[in-house]
Amino acid sequence: MSRVQREFVLWVGIAVAALLLFAGILRFQYRNTQNRFAIAVTPQPARGDAVFRAKGCAKCHGENAAGGQLGPALRERAASLPQLVTAMWNHAPRMYEAMNQAKLPYPTLSYDETGQLVAYLYLTGYSDEPGDARRGQELFRTKQCARCHTSDGNPGGAPGVQQLAAADSPITWTQALWNHGSAMESGMRREGIAWPRFQANELRDLYAYVRQASGRSGSETPVPAADPDRGWQVFQAKYCINCHSLRKPPGVAEVTSPPQRPQGPVLGTDGKLPPTFSQFGAAMLNHFPDMHRAMRSVGQTPPRFESQEILDLAVFLYGLHYLEPSGSPQVGASIFAWRGCADCHGARAEGTARGPALRGRGQPYTAVRLATNLWGHGTKMYERSRKAGRTWPVLQESDVGDLLSFLNTPIESRR
Ligand code: HEC
Ligand code: HEC
Ligand code: HEC
Ligand code: HEC
């Protein structure tokens, strides 16, 4: 090769490398804008719970947001970040009035507190309402549990029904069932009983029954105070990752896999998770026998769960679905006008005498930032809109992504 040829090849090589790098960056950026995790604050349910109590929310909504006389339970309501932001916003005026009447101080929330509170409400939305013990008793019979777990002597070594509820929620109960699963499964095979499949709220109701049978009061369950980092470790260490991916591989419509390793559904952002934690537990128990068979066939020991690992797993997986909403700045601008925000803040959110500028301040809005700022300025806004005889602007869940995207776009110069 001549020098010129060598140089030519070198330049082509550099150009190709640059193009590949550029394509890689684009692809990375594209992925990033598709799914932005709401990592503004790392959810710590225990801290969220503390904020929930300290700010007086628990006075109306009850301990663990399980419901009280003055406010509803905030459970089993498949929450998302935008849904929670709108719920808090739409609910604000009624809350101010209720708090005024009760002479309670209006709670102020810092950015971090709002973040923890919203993350806590997110997990609360997946926590179970108390189960129906009567239905549970019926299920205990029809699922054949009563054949081994009687109330008196148990020849087969199965603990009595009074001893089954050493757990404080249906999902931690799942862990007890799971860990005893091998012994139970072989017992069942001997007795000719098929492994039970749980549907909808069956596990929750069964738990309510065994809880009642053991003489423990109430089946109100705490919001899981678990550790998502630990959950990710568990997901890898307990082989979940062998069968479940967290994302759909790009460009692959159908995942095909060797028969000895049945591919489970995608559990991350591209997939769906069961609507409550007890149903998550039920889904895990439902595939217990298949999982054991599949793992034994490749020489792996089926996993057991220690301490609260199953909770950590659940909080990790549900945490993956805790996403910043995306949206369109154009649609956001229209919504800003439709909802009456523009009347005070200006059509381009550039600020007027009636309301401050919201754009072009070099501070990006996240859903949590929007919720914090709205909350902080809410009383003043409420007073002004009441004096002006306006109704409180009600937001829709789908507005949040568009509004954020509008507010985060720099102010365009006047045409
Ligand atoms: C004075 C009693 C009271 C207090 C204090 C209170 N709430 Fe509420 N909350 C209610 C009532 C009543 C509802 C039912 C819906 C409504 O009236 O807006 C509700 C509804 C809600 C909803 C659901 C709204 C929906 O559309 O589903 C959320 C979320 C919520 N509250 C969060 C909170 C948070 C967070 C706090 C603490 C900062 C709090 N609440 C404090 C009484 C209260
Ligand atoms: C074939 C008999 C058999 C059947 C049917 C059966 N179990 Fe069990 N179960 C056992 C045995 C034996 C153990 C103890 C296993 C061990 O010690 O490892 C056990 C353990 C348990 C435990 C763990 C208790 C603890 O230590 O916390 C729970 C919970 C449980 N069973 C619930 C159920 C439920 C709910 C059903 C019905 C869906 C059911 N079992 C059906 C035999 C059975
Ligand atoms: C041997 C492969 C395999 C392993 C290992 C495995 N799963 Fe699964 N999983 C499946 C299959 C297949 C399904 C769907 C069919 C079914 O429900 O039995 C499933 C379903 C699920 C579902 C229900 C999803 C839905 O939308 O209803 C959840 C949740 C789940 N698995 C969690 C886990 C967790 C957590 C682990 C690790 C402890 C795990 N799985 C390990 C194969 C596996
Ligand atoms: C009646 C007039 C009025 C309307 C309508 C109104 N606002 Fe406001 N807004 C205000 C005023 C006044 C403030 C500043 C309050 C303060 O300083 O405490 C404010 C503050 C805010 C803030 C906090 C400022 C910041 O630093 O981030 C946000 C966010 C906001 N408004 C968004 C909205 C949105 C979204 C709408 C429509 C759903 C809306 N506003 C409708 C008057 C209004």
C-alpha cells in the first residue's frame, strides 16, 4: 500500500469509528429519553413514612395510609408518579379547607420531603387492603390447605393453622410459604394434591384468615420498608435474572429460548407487574414448581429467601416502574392555557403581574420539583384564585409529562 492509500484507509477507519460512536450516543440518548427513572430522590419508604406522619397526613389517612375517619386509604390504587402529583394538587384546596377548619397548620414540604413522600405513596398504592378472612377460610378449604394444616394434631408434621401467620403482610407470608415449599410440594404429591394456583386477591384473603385463626388482630399491613439495592442483588443471586429480563431486547419481537429454560415475562419498564404486592407474591408461588423443575434440570439449587429478601425484590422491581413522565412541549403549552395557568403566568409562562415566571430560570423541573413548588405556593395561589372567583385548576394525570416538558423548554424569543 502506498502512503496515500494507507492514509486513506486510516481516515476511512476514523470516520467509521466516529460514526459508530455518534450512533451509539444517539441510541443511548434515545433510550434515556424513553425511560427516565425518577431518581431525583432515592426512595426510602421508612423516611417517607416518617414524613407522612410528621406532616399530619396520617391524621386523616390513618397509620400506614390504611385509611381513617377523615380520609380514605391510599392503597391498591396502582399509583404512578404523575398520578400522585395530580392527586395531591387536585386534592389541595379541600385539604386547606379541612385543615383551616381543624385549625391545623398547613404542612410545608421541602424538596427531599416531597420526594420521599411521593415515593412512599407510590409503594402504598401497591400495598394490600386488609383481606377478607371469611373468604380466606373458604379458600383454605378449597385449596386443600386444611387437609394438612388442621387445628389439632397433624400426623404429617404440618404446623397447625394457628401457627401459620408468623409474618406481618401477605408478601412476607409468601416467603414463609416459599421456603417451606419443597416440603409442602412433596407432601402434596404424596397426597395427590396439585400445587395451588392463586388468583386475584386469594393470597391476601388466605393471609387474613390464618392471621385471624392465630388470634392476631387486624390484617392491616405496613407499607414495605425495604431496600431496592438489596433487591437487585437478590434478583441476580436467586437466578430470577436467568429467566426474566428487565428490558425487552431492542428489535426482538418474540423471545425464543431453549425449552429447559422457560423465558418469563419482562419485569422492568417494558413489562408489567401484578397490581398489588400480594399478587406479586401469588405470581411467585404460582411458578414455584416449574421454577424448581427448570432449575434442578440444570443442576441449580432452588433459592430460599432470608430476612426480608422477597420484600427487597418487590421494592426493587416496582421501583423500576417509578418513572418520570415524558411529554411534548407543544401539547404542554396548550394545556397550560386550557387549564387557566396562562391567565396568571402568561402564555409562555414568562410571568405576569398575577403570577411569576416559571420558565427560563435555569432550574429544570422534575415531577417532584413541580409537586414541591406547587405545594409550597399552593396557599397563595388558592387565595388568589378564590378572590378572583376562579375555580381551582384541575390537572389530569396525562398533563404532567407535557407540562414538565413545556416548562423545561427555554423561552422562545418573540416572533
Ligand atoms: C384533613 C384531612 C386530610 C389531611 C390532613 C390529608 N388528607 Fe389527603 N385526602 C383527604 C380526603 C378527605 C381525601 C379524599 C379526596 C378528596 O376529598 O380530595 C384525600 C385524598 C388524598 C389523595 C388521593 C386523591 C385522589 O384523587 O385519589 C392523596 C394522594 C392524598 N390525599 C394525600 C395526602 C397527603 C400526602 C397528605 C399530607 C401532606 C394528606 N393527604 C393530608 C383528607 C386529608
Ligand atoms: C400435603 C400437606 C400440605 C398441604 C396440602 C399444605 N401444606 Fe403448608 N405445610 C406443610 C408442611 C409439612 C409444612 C412444614 C414444612 C417445613 O417445615 O419445611 C408446611 C408449611 C407451611 C407454611 C409455613 C409455616 C411457617 O413456618 O411459617 C405455611 C405458611 C403454609 N404451609 C401454608 C399453606 C397453605 C396456605 C396451604 C394451601 C394453599 C398449604 N400450606 C397446604 C404441608 C402442607
Ligand atoms: C426457570 C425460569 C424462571 C425463573 C428462575 C424465575 N421465573 Fe418468574 N416466571 C417464569 C415464567 C415462565 C413466568 C410466566 C408463567 C408463570 O406464571 O408460571 C414467570 C412469571 C413471573 C411473574 C409474574 C409476572 C406477571 O406479569 O404476572 C413474576 C412477578 C415473577 N415471575 C418473578 C420472579 C422472580 C422474582 C424470580 C426470582 C426469585 C423468578 N421469577 C424466577 C420463569 C422464571
Ligand atoms: C390565579 C392565578 C394563578 C393561576 C390560575 C395559576 N397560578 Fe401558579 N402561581 C400563582 C402565583 C401568584 C404564584 C406564586 C405564589 C407564591 O409566590 O407563593 C404561583 C406559583 C406557581 C408555581 C411555583 C413557582 C415555582 O417557583 O416553581 C408553579 C409551579 C405554578 N404556580 C404552576 C401553575 C400551574 C401548572 C397552573 C395551572 C394548573 C397555575 N400555576 C395556575 C398564580 C397562579
